[in-house]
Amino acid sequence: MDIYYNDFADLNDYLNKNALIQDHFYLNKNTVRRCALTAGKYPWKKPIKWEILRWKLSLVDAFIDFGSGSSVIGLKDTDFLEESEQRIVSFSIGMIFAQCYAQYWYGVRHLHHLKNLIKDKTIIVSTKGKFPDFWAVESTSGTGYLIEAKGSCTKSNFIANQKIKEAFDQLSSVRCVVGRQVAGGHVKDTLYYGHNLKKYVIATHPDSKNELTQQVVDPVVENNMNILIDIDKATYRYYENLYLILVQLNKRLINIEGLDFYIIDIPEFNCSLGLQKEIYEIINSYYREEQNKIDYAELHEKINSILPKININNNNNNISIGPDGLISMDLDLSIMKG
């Protein structure tokens, strides 16, 4: 199914509704499920409960409409919610579909949620103030991306100007990002500034026909906040939640297009979720129950050496393999492959 978007060159163009690009792209339900698993708050400080995973999948099933007879993904049943409940759904769809968009159009593998990594001291900021939701790097070009996600349940052809202005302020606060990792036994710092640092607002909401649409805006203003990211630790944190789920539950091994994946079956939602086997084994080799005893050195380099081998073909509604090595697929297909 498709989701439509408008791309605006800057804030003024959005305020004047002068879109540079109006287009659409393909998403299936398994891609949305896969992004729901990693979007938002992580890591959990203890093994995730089944009820939390169930809530994430339930949100997709309850409010995202994949079967209304239209070829466009829609929003459904949010009018049964009171205002505070709608805010939760708005926040969630904003985060989930920003990740869908960024992986599809920017080619990024990992979207790191900044707020929780700052609390975790994986990220250090130079000054207090607002900052955006996500950080990511496109591995081929080396371009860094800062993304602020916004969401709404309100039917309108455009999301409220005030939400875009707030997102603009959050993105504009950051001047540069430094990514630090250990590669080849040496500490390597990469500066993202100017031409190799892109900033985007990605806002997701239902249009007047209740079909999901996205507004993408490119702020260019910068202030004085500098961000330092421990790339190895952030990459570990990205996978830790799913790793802990696979450790707790009855995982099994399947082969898809020549690649092995560990998956768990979730009959209630007719789906299976999992992680590419080599990535699972790397995370397993780093895992320690006491977080302060983990040495994250060279983890990002090891995982990035595996990801190019993964063939991403998400044109089949029954399966979605992400550029991060995560997989979501229909249960009957996973049983056939197992």
C-alpha cells in the first residue's frame, strides 16, 4: 500500500504550502510492525515484558488501516479515544512512520532516539536546550541525519503550523554532531556539519479522507548545540531490546533468501519477528547483565560489515526485512520457511 507525502524546501515554503515534491512510496504492514518495534524509547533496563511487545503490535492493528479497500494506508478508530489517548497514538504514529520514511528515502540503517541515549550517557550535549528525536547515518555517503518526528490524529490536509514551528526550533538548536567509534583498534571521530549534516521534520497525520500523509520540511538554521555520540554503544542499544525478547521467548531459526534469522512467532497477531542470526550472535557476545561491564568497542564496525549482505525486498506484503537486519513476516509464511 502507499503513503503520500509533501516535501518542502524550508519552513516558509511549508507555511505557504508551496511543496517542492508531491509523491508517494510503498509500505506494507510488516514494515510498519518492524519499525514499531524499534521506534521510540529504548533501551529497557530489564528484559521486556510480553505485554509491552503486545501493546506495540496492538497499536498498529488497532489504528492503522491497511484494509479499507483503498490503496493508501489510513488511520482508523481514533474517534473512539478521548483527547489524552489520541495524543499517545499521535506521538506513536509520528515516531513509527518517520522511521519508515527515513529508512525508505534516506537509506539509513539505525535511527537512534536521542533523548533516552542522553539519559544513558551514550550521547553528550554541549548545552542545555531542545533537541530533535532521531539521529542516523547513511552508510554509503556518510551523511548524517537529524530528524524531528511529529504526529497527529486530526484530519486535515496539512498538520498544524505550530507543530512544524516547534519541530523547526528543535532541529535548529543543533550546530554539529560528532560520531565516535572504535574501528581497527583506534578511536575514530567523524564530524557531521554543514554539507554532510541534514535536518528534517517528518510529520505524519490523516488527511481530509482519513488517509495517512506526511509533511517533510528541511530546516537550515543552526545554533550552538554540539552533540557527541558513542556510536558503538548506541548501536548496541538499538538491538538490545529485540535481543532480550529473542533470549526470553522460544526463538527458532529460519532461512530467507539465503540468510538465517532468529524469529519468535506471535500467533495472536499472525506474525513473526526476528533478527538476522549473525547480528544476534554479535550482540550476544557483547551482552552482560551488568551494563557497566560491557565493552562496546568495534561493535558498530562488526555489524556494519554484515548489513550489506542483507537483500532488502519489501514489495511482498507478507514480509519485510529492514536495512538494520530486523525482520517481520506473516506467521504462515514463516512456518513454511522454518
